[in-house]
Amino acid sequence: MNLKQRFIYKFAIGFSLGVFVDLLIKDIVCYSDKSGMFVAQHLVDFTGNYATALILDLMLVGMLGAVCNGAAVVYEIESWSALRATFTHFIFSIIACMTAGKILGWFTPGISWWNTIQYIAWVFAYAMIWLIQYLIYKKEVRELNKSVENMKKSDVKD
């Protein structure tokens, strides 16, 4: 599979995951607060009706998931350093988050402490996910190197 095909595949998976996670969170929130509102009221006011608001919401969180997951193909560009790939992925992800969050009302208008706390939490979550992925890949590389060493040793014995 070439890079473009992997991007499309990851994009589609990310869109699906974004929608699934959004619906799961909405289901939990609706169940816990018993409001029955699956979509924020400001979105209903903005779009004019509930169905359009829900579709807009699902499309935006789907696109957020699609961009974040699709942009992960930058890690597969062999000529790029890990720093360059991480920075590029981070920029795509934060722009997608800011755009979707602004439209969906996750962030208050203007600059506020609440927005600052949300962005710090987002950056922290991004860093934790990156660190976990890094440690997983580091372990896999170590195991692959060990396998290669074992193969070399067995070739020398033969």
C-alpha cells in the first residue's frame, strides 16, 4: 500500500472512530444528566434544527478524528525525523481540534483561562499518547534487533 492509500485508509478509520467516540460520550452525558439533549443548544440555534445540528456535530468530530489519524502517515515518511513528523502531526491535530472545537462550542469566545486549561489538557493528552506510542515502538524495535542478532548468530554457527 502506498502512502496515499495508507492516508485514505487511516483517514476513514479516524473518521469512524471520531464519530463513535463522540456518540459514546454523548450517550454517557445524556444518560448521566438526563437532559435528552444529544447536541449542544447553540448548534441547534445555529443550524435551525436538531437533525442538521447533529449531522454537523458528527461531521466535525469525524473530520477531527480523520485529520488526527490520517495525518499519522507522516510517521511513515522514512526521510523525516521523528521530531519533524511529530511537529507536523501536532500542528495538523491542534488546528483540527481548534476548528472543530470553536464551531462546536467546546471553547469560549476570545482568550480565557478555561480555553487555556483546555488547550493545556489537550497538549498533555497528546504528549501522553505520543509517549506511550514511542515506548511501544521502541520495545518493538528492540525485539526486532534482538531477532536480527539471533539470526546472525545462527547463520554464523551454520
